[in-house]
Amino acid sequence: MANKLPPHALEISPENVLQFTLTRSNSNKNERSEMKLRHPGSTGKAIAFKVKTTQPRRYLVRPNQGLLRPGEEESVVILLVDKDRKVLLDSYDQLGDSALENTKDKFLVQSCMVEDEFTQRYPSRANAAQVTRETLDALTSMWNITAGKNGAQIFNLKLQVKHSVEPESANNPGMSPAPTSAPSSSASAQQHQATNVEAMTPEQMFVEISALRRKYDELVSFSVNLTAERDILNNTLEQTKRDLNREIAARMALENGGTTGTHPQPDPVKGGTSFFTIIFIALIFLFLGIKLSQNDQVIKFIEGVPLMSSMLGFVDNVQQEL
């Protein structure tokens, strides 16, 4: 693999698949996978790496980014969150192997060369404890700048995720099941011996520390998931409150408009003829009558109209003359 890699790439093992073995016990020693990253020494510059996943809430990656100088190695531990382990086991119990074969979980490992100026400010592997938050933020900023450059040399390696279920008989390999008739005093004595640090061998202490580390990882992952769910619930609650306030305001506006709103009054001019209009028309006819009475031709024409002559009294006048 080293002969095929560009100079800005790391040697990564495994190359294709990350294996997670699911167990039904409380201990999650097998619910983790590990990647080995190594600087092949094909360049004298340091190489930065970053690990991404399509399921950031399902897996905890430590470390998820870093920097390797020529010849240095790094072990990246990927932990499966216990809640998702139980979900996968439930799916396996219902659907069998097909529930685990169709997983779409993937990981992406990116690497690129780093300038010497930044490398001098980044602690070496021997001084890994000196890596501060500011240093990691600077590394993140460097990645953002590199990704924004056109033609930036970034090596990408995708890895598939494969889940499998460990047989129940293999949960405690090399150990025979405890007899059911064992006295309770023997169990309490074994528990006392396990918790007695002074009587532990180095191997027992290592096992105990590893178990504590796993419990700590579970607690951290649970806290992260709990915090995320709390934020989601808070956002949902605030949105619901805003919607409720808008609904109340709309209802109040409708009620106020129905009780205190004034109905439009009918326009008296549009509803009929006004008094001033009648007076105006009467005056016009009055002046018209006076004008007509002074014109003999018009009077003779009106006399020829029976209806008009009766209305104006011409007929009575004629009769009186006769």
C-alpha cells in the first residue's frame, strides 16, 4: 500500500472495513474498533489527519484529528454508543443477519501535508499531554483553510462499517459457568478480592482500569446524547410557545373585531332623494313655468296636448270663456 500512496497520505489499517462485534453483556469491550495511522516517511513534512463519520451520534472517535511527523504512529479508537448497540441487537433479534448487512455507516479519513511553521507549534507525540484546546482549534482552522484552496492535496480514504453479533457462548471465553449451588460466601469473597486494590496483580489492575475507562466512555456518550436531546426538546417547546401565542393573538383579534367593530351606516344620498334635491328641482320647474307662460307659441302647443292642458288648467280657462 505504501508504494501506491501519494506523499500527503498516511498508511491506514484497516484499509476497507471497520469491524464492530456486538455483545449482549453489560461490558462493551468488543463494541469498539481501532485504526492505525502511520506516517510513511515519504515526505519530510508532517501530515495532519481528520476522521469523519456519517453517524456522529452513534460513534465516539478519539482522537478525531491530529498531526503525525515522519515515522510517527497514532491509534484511533472508535467506540459504539451503548444505546445504539442495543438498537442494533433488537433489530438483529427481529430480522436476523439482514438487519446488520444493510448498514450505511461509513468513515472517512482525510490527510494532508502541513507547513513547517505550524508543525513547530504543534506538540510532538512524546508531549501529547501538552495539546491544548487552542492547538486543536488552530488545527481545525488549518483544515478549513486547506479545504477552501483550489487544488489542495487532500487524501481521502473511505471505510465501510460491518456489525456482527458475538455468540452467547463466546461472551466469557475460557471461563466455565459458575455452579448454581455455590455458597454466597464464596461470591462475596471473590467480590472483596476484586475490589481490594492492594491484592491485585498488574494484570488485574489493568483489567479494572480498562473496565472503568469503558464505563467512563459510556457515561460521556450518554451525557452527549442527553444534552443533544435536551436542546431538541427546548427548541421544540419554544416553537410551540410561539405558535400558541400567535394563535391566541389571532383569536383575540377576531373576537374584538366582532364585538366592538362598527357596522357601516347606509349613505342617505344613495338610499333616496335628498330634501335639497327636491327643492332644487321644484325651483327649476317654477322658473320654467314662468318662462313658458310668457311665450304664446308654447302655450298654444301645450293646449293641444290634452293631458298637459288639463294639468295646467287651460281647459278650465277655455270653458270659462265659453
